[in-house]
Amino acid sequence: MTSLLLHRRDMDFLLHDWLGADAFADRQTVDAILDLSEKLAVEAFLPHYKLADVEEPRLGADGQVHICPAIGEALAEYAQVGLFAAGFDEDRGGLGLPYLVCAASFAWFAAANVATAAYPMLTVANARLITTFGTEAQFEAFARPQIEGRWFGTMCLSEPQAGSSLADVRTRAVADGADALGNRYRLTGNKMWISGGDQDVSDNIVHLVLAKIPDADGVLPEGRAGISLFIVPKQLPDGARNDVTVAGLNHKMGYRGTANCLLNFGEAGGATGWIVGEPGQGLRQMFLMMNEARIGVGIGAAALGYRSYLLSARYARERLQGRAVGTRSGPPAAIIEHPDVRAMLLQQKSYVEGALALCLYCARLVDTAAGNSDDEALLGLLTPVAKTWPSEHGLAANDIAIQIHGGYGYTRDFDVEQLWRDNRLNPIHEGTTGIQGIDLVGRKILSDGSGLPVLALRLLQTCKAAAAIPELAHHGAALSDAWHRVTGTIDALRGCEAGAAFDNATAFLRAFGHVVMAWLWLDQAVAAAGLDRAGPDCDFADGKLHACRFFFECELPRALTLLTFVASRSNVASGVPARIF
């Protein structure tokens, strides 16, 4: 089928021609999953895209959150075909598909209706965490129903007073004995911004809650080391309602179909929860879900931008306005004939196809990291980029889509307005751009750095491959020079005084992300140059090569400017007194 959600030929290229998905699953299976995903996304998720934006979640007098019924119907179909279970081992009730294929499948649903797709994204990640770190009894009681799609899951991290500063969470967990499910606790506190925190379409909701265990004097430990992780279901195993209540709903500009809640734990004395693993291991465990969610947010952002690009291209072909450049008479021309519009479309294409490529490359690393330390290190290095670059540039593609649509673009009659609103949340979801910059500079480069030589080797291998292709050789040379600029900037960061390296961490993340994207575009171009350009793939391959050229000529120079700024160790922001604002 042909839809305006994603470009199927591009998806096939990324999976088969570029990333070698055949090494993880046979092509027939992969293609069947993609066919199913596109069909179900179009038939079950897309029809209520606008409806769920209008029929927002509401809190009933009984304390129950009610969401658009069409969301529940779509997710029931998603569960029926086994997509909740797709990425789990067969002995866990799954289909045993690699994460790469699951990520590609999810992209179709995010493009069709990201608010509805958020429920399975969180549920799958929740179940994976319990499967990884929980006991067998916890898996059977709490993960298996999510894998079957009967229960949904959440991640409860943020609190009103703490936000993203998880070291400052104050939710407390007091020991309350033990049972067949493990060590039991009573939790009191509240959590804010909980996506899927309550709804009326699943049989139960499994909350994964970060909390601290007080000492004998009732004092909570300070810092991150004292954080533990607890499974807190909405309904207890005996069917009774747990002490979890919805204090209110957050009404968002986008993702409106995803119920976003303020949850209170323990209003009636304490919510029952079971600890996962040992005390103090909560944040380490939660990073498994957080990192999966970061890649998931990146995929969603890429997909929203991609859909807006395809809608823009269609509109530009159909919209007649003005005359072709150099003529004053004759019939009106389609706006795609105007160079400015083609430039905007090419910019969109370079952003959205690049963003999707980045996320799927990281998804492939998830599949290979378990047995490969190099891939594990590279995945860690690229995860903040995979979350941030698609979130910012997918959104930029949405913005361009509105511009191409002109006055129609900011009306609710066209989807590009809602796509922009939905995507505007993603630079904040799962850690803001600034947080990702600190993670990249602090943890992934200055504290560890093990991913850098892996990236350097693969990037320079791409440069070498490009050198053998005349139309790409100069791009390879430019990328090699850009990488040397990156390493020089890192040396400058290492030479900073304590704390000063973080002054321009966001600028470094943006520059680093652009260089990574240049690498992935060149790597795709090398693969595209090998396609049969005398046959039906001619236009597709040329499109990849033109987008690569655009990125190198128009986008990569921006990274070099930012790298110069970061290497200067400017304190233009940190040195400004707060009183001037």
C-alpha cells in the first residue's frame, strides 16, 4: 500500500540495503511486519488522529480518566496482531523480532498517531525492564500481561518539586513485609507528567516508580544513590484498587490523546509496591527504560517530521500559484517549480530521512550491543544524539511544512498544524536538549569516552569508501576535516576548568549531532550509489545523493561554526549575571 506516513522504499533501503536487517531476520518476515504495520497504522491509528486531539482525556467524578474510545479500539487491534509482544523472546510470549524491526514498525504508528502510539511505546519498555531486572514471579504477574497487550505501563520519575532532577525525588517507600512477589513496600508521594498515568482502555496499569527508602530515623537518603525502583499496579493482584489516585490532568498543546497525569501515591496510607532488585539500584535499572524511550522519542519525532515532508511534497505538486521563474504569462505553475520551495523540500528531506536513519542505526546497535563492547560504547555515545537531533530537526521539518502550505498550513483543516504541535513536545520529552548535552559531554565523552574511537573508526571507513566514488569523494574529505574539528574541540573541553566544559554543552551537542548526521548521510549515499541507477531505483538513488549534497553544502558548515564557538571556551552565557533578565 502507498500512504503519506512514511516512504516505504526508503524504509526498505534503510533496513535491507543499508543496515543489513537480513542478518537479524529473514526478509520475508521483515517485509510482512512492515506491510502489517503500515496497513494497521493507516486503518486503525490514522482515522482518529484529529478526533483524539479534540476529545482530550477527562477526569471523571469517580477519579477515573476517560480517553477517546477509538484509542482503545486501535490498541486492541495492535495487541491482537501481536505487536506488543514483537520484540520479546518466544519463551516470554513474544515473536522474537530484533529491535531494529520493531523500531521500524513503530515508526509507522508514530507517524499516523503519535499520541496513541505512546501507550505501547511505554508499555513495551516497562515490560522489558521487569523482564530484565525482575523476578520470575514479577515477570508473570506484571510483565506478561503487558506483553499480551492487556495491561499498559508507565514510568513514574518526575515530581513537581524536582522535575528532571531525579536526585531530588521525595517519594518514600517503607518496608511492609514480603510475599510471593518479593519485598513489599508502602509508597507515599506524588509524580508529575506521567504519560498514560491513567486511562480506561486497559485492564490494569503497571507503574514503575522511583522512590527512596528512609533510614531508621525516617530520613531519606540524599542524591541518586539512594533511589530504588518499585512496581506499583493500579489494581492489586487480588483485584482491589491500589492507593494510587489522579490529582489532575495536564492539558498539552500536542499528544493530546495521551493522558498526562499528576499521580498521588498513598493518600489513604500507602500504595503497595514491590521493589525491583536491590535497594539503591533504581536509577541504573530505570536507565534501560529511559534509553529505550529516548530512542523511541527520536523515532516519533522523525516520523512526525517525515509525514509533514510527504504532505508538503504532495501539496507543492498540486498547488498552483504564480508562474514559472522567468515567465510572465501562461498558466499558473505548481509551487514545486519555484526554487525556494524545492530548497525547503530538500531541507525537509535531509532532516527527516537523516533522522530516521540515525534512529534505526541506533536500533541496530541495540541488537548487537549485548555481545559487542564496541557497539555498546557507540550506542551509549549516540543515544543523546538519537533523542535530540530528530526532536529538533523533525520539528524544523514540521515548521517548514507550514511555510510550504502557506496560509493553509496554520489552519486546522490541514494536518501539518497538528503535526507541529505534537512534535513540539519531543525536544522536552525524556530529557530536554540541555540535559542531553550534559549527558553527552559529561558522561559519554569526558567521563568515559570509549565510544569516540569506535565512531572515529567507522566514520573514517565511510570517508575511505566515499573516496572511491568520484561524486562523493569531496564529501568524504569534508567529513574527515569536520571530525578533526570535533576532536580538537573535545581536547579544548578537556582543558577547561572544572564545570566550564558544560558552559556550551548544548552547542557542542548540536555540532556533534550535525557531524554524526553528515557521516550517516554519506554512508547512505555510498549505499545508494551502488543501486541500479539505470532502472527503477534511479529517482530514489538520485534523491539520496542530492540530499547528501545539500547536507554537506548547507548544513555541515553550521556545525563548524558551533565547534569554533565551543572551542573558544566562551562564557557568554555562564558569565552573564541573572539580575539582567
